[in-house]
Amino acid sequence: MRLRSQIVTLLSLTVAGLVLAACALPFGSREAPPDPFALFRPNLLPEAQADLDALADAPVYHLTMHIDPPNRRVTGQARVTVPNTSRQEWREIFFRLYPNLLQYSGVMTVDGATVDGQAAAFTYDADDTALRLIFPAPLAPGRAAIVQLSYTLQAPRRNVGYVLFGEGQGILSLPVAYPVLAVYDEGGWRLDVVPSHADAAFSATSFYVVTATVPAGVVVVPSGAVLTTVAGDDGTVSWHIASGPAREFALLLSADYQVASTQAYSTTVTSYFLPGDREMGLVALEYAAAIVRVYSDSFGPYP
């Protein structure tokens, strides 16, 4: 059989439009403190939600992305809560710019950076696939900083069947299309420039709150769950998305996508495909649903 397009399957659960609480209660209040994971709990089965409480020190990304699919361009803002979970004082941190990898052939540039509201100096590293950000003041172990980065991304056009990153057949594929906090381990900051056959992304389990604004009529396939879509007066639609715990965040977009869904126990499985690939899109849907059922029968409910 011949597939002429990418077929993307999305595993999602029904999600309510909850608001993430971010402010503290007054001193002496007897009310329960706000749940920092309120936005993410509906994405998990009740028996899996307790796992969130063990991730209090996970990074949290708030991403705002304005996407121009015809020109394959993204203008973005990334506000990242960066916890220092090491035993070392941090005077600098690194973000990975994975689109600049040779195999991705994109161009990501950072236009400005702040740390806790103060302007921060930065330089490029690791063949421009990393950003070295210098803290205005050292970050002690156990503390967190709020890093804000403004960036632009130019994705390539590809003339091949499967497009890992960029545009092909009217589908814009955007994995890790944002600055990704590098991993810090006993060896320091990991800035490996991986070969083309390797899995590029190496990142910590994190949480993502994303607003992706695209032209009306474009179907957005995101990691995680779509909370709401809001139409603008300028012919755009803003997709509000929550994802996590997750290793990374990805988007695929096309004005040509057709959609079909089915249930695999409590999980909704959705297949996105181009009009000429409907038959194989439905086959992929049934295979994906069967995989979720096998997983659930073998290891427990898909969380």
C-alpha cells in the first residue's frame, strides 16, 4: 500500500476548560491552596492523577505562538518556570534550539530574554542549537526562575513523503518549535548535537499551556488536549491547549485535514489524514485504537 501523506493519531481524553490557579491565598486563610495541576488533571484518569503531585518541581511552559502556515513562519513567546533541582548554584542555563539542527533545516533565533523580569544576556552555542542564558543573579538550589524568551522560527519546505520538520503536501509539521530547556545532570548541561538518525529531543518531563493562533480554516493537531478555540476579528483562530506531563510539545497543521475518531476504552483516538488518504486514515485509526486496548489489557488502563 502507498501512503501519500503523513497520518497522525492523537490520543486524548475529554477535557474541561479549567483555569490554572497561579496566585497564593492570603496568610492565615483556611481555604485549601489552589491546585497547580487543575488544568491538567482532567487529561488523566482519576487513578493516575496522583502522579501529578510528584511533579511539583517540573518545568512549566507558557507558549504563545502566532503561526503563518503559507510562509512556514512562527513568531513566539515562551515563558518558562525553571526550577533548580540540582545541588549547584546556577549562574547560567541553556535552552535547546532544535529546529537549527542540520536534519531539521529550520532557522530559530531568539530576539530577547528576561529572567524574573530583568533583561538577560545570551549567546548561541553547540552549532547554534543551544542558547546560553546568563542569570542577572545566581539561582540557588531549590529555587525557581521565570525565564521569558521571544523568538522567531522559519521552517523549511520539503518535497518528500514524510516530513519530520517543515511543510510538505500542505501539512506543516512543528515538533519542538520553541526553545526547550536543556537537561542538567551530573555531567552538567547536556548540549549534544545528535546525528540525523537519532531522536533529537532530550528534555525533562514538563507541563505546557499553549495558545497557537492560526488562520481560520486550519486544523491544528497538538500534543495534549484542546481546551477552547476562539475566533478573532482578523480572520484567525486561537487554539488554547494544555499538555502534560509530557516530554515535549508538538503541533501539526493543515487546512486539508479530514478527521475521524473512535473509542479505545476511556480514551478517544483521532486520526487526521488528507482527502486522498481516507481509506488508510481509517485503517490507521483502527490500528491505533487496537494498540491502546492491548496496552490497557497488558499493563493497566492507558492513563
